[in-house]
Amino acid sequence: MDIEDKRFGGTPLGWALYGWCDHPLEAHHGGYYEVVARLVAAGATVEREWLADPDRELPIPQKVRADRRMLAALRGEMPR
């Protein structure tokens, strides 16, 4: 579940969070919650340090903290 791609070092969970965070405003991004929840439930490691990195180009930490659905998905809970 935590295999990293060779070019950027991203994991499937990391890429799902990037996609969720960087979607066009008009795009429906509800599927990202389910993907994240399924990855975590299957054993993907939630790297708290990676999530909290303030130097990241996307505001992933701020968006995660402000989104109850994503916080639940990061615990492996399926979104409603």
C-alpha cells in the first residue's frame, strides 16, 4: 500500500490527497474520500509529518484539518 513512485516518491495515498486538494473548483471530488478511506483501511500508512509539512506547495494540511469527511477517511472510515 505504501509503494512509492520512482519519479516523485509519492504513494497512492499521497497522490489521492494531492488530487483531492488540487481539483478544479467545478469538479466533483467526493470519490477521493472513498479512495482515501479504502487505502487506509487496506493498510496505507498515514504519515502525519508529511500531512503537516508547511512547505508543501498545496495547502493539504489546512484543507485536511478543515474537512471532517477527509479526517474520517484518514481514519479509514467510509464517507457518507
